[in-house]
Amino acid sequence: MQSSILFYQKHLYNYNRITYINMQIEKTIKEYLRELENGNYENIIKLFSPKAIINSPLYGKIKAKDFYKELFKDTLKSKITLMNIFKSKNPLIAAGHFRYDWVLKNGTSTSFECVDIFQFNKNGKIIKLTIIYDTAKIRQSFFKKIKTY
């Protein structure tokens, strides 16, 4: 009897812990998208571990602290509309699906659907972010931006 109670308590604890982690991850993704839209470097970088890496179609593989400095330097305005949050079997991985309306500093505007895949550590910090979207509409204008600064 004692062992079945311990078994139940252990599984209840794990279930509650996973539920809590999922709630925190969803909250972090929403906060991330809000700060991305606002262009707030200090607030967005707090969501990442110090050694976090971003995989971006336009900026390549880059440290989070450098990526957001570059992105916000290149951005005039952003509007983000969250569409879905997807959860993985792995409780430390989730994805955000959203529409990104983006205006570059050079005035070029684009709009596209994007999926960001988040990998978290056990402390709830983002350790890896993979950004997926079709760059065809923006690539040429993006690389022209280098000449306009």
C-alpha cells in the first residue's frame, strides 16, 4: 500500500511539474513575441541563457545577444500576430507560429508566416531558437540594407 501511494505521489508530482513547465514555456513564448514586436533588447535578452544561439535564415547561426542587436538595428517597425503555440513530447521544446509584419530601416516592408522553434533549459531560459520562414520576398532588400547605412 505504501509503495503504491509513493508511486502515485511521484507521478502526480511529475505531472504537475510538466504542466507548470508547459505553462511557463507558453508564457515565455508570448512574452518573447511581445518584446520582439516592441524591439526591446533588454527585455528580450533576459529570456535567453547567456550562451543561447539563434539559427536565422538571414543572419545565420549567431549568439542571441548579437542577433537581437543586429535585428533591432535593422528594424524600423514590427507587428506580430500569434497564430499557434505547439508543444513537443519533449517538455523543453515548443514552437510559436505567427505572422510577422516587418519594416526594415531602409523602408522595405514585408509580411510572412514564421515558425520559431524554442529549446529551453530546466530553468526556463531559451538556449536555442531556430527561425523558419520563406526569405524569398525579403532577401534582396535585406542585403541591400547594408549599402543604405
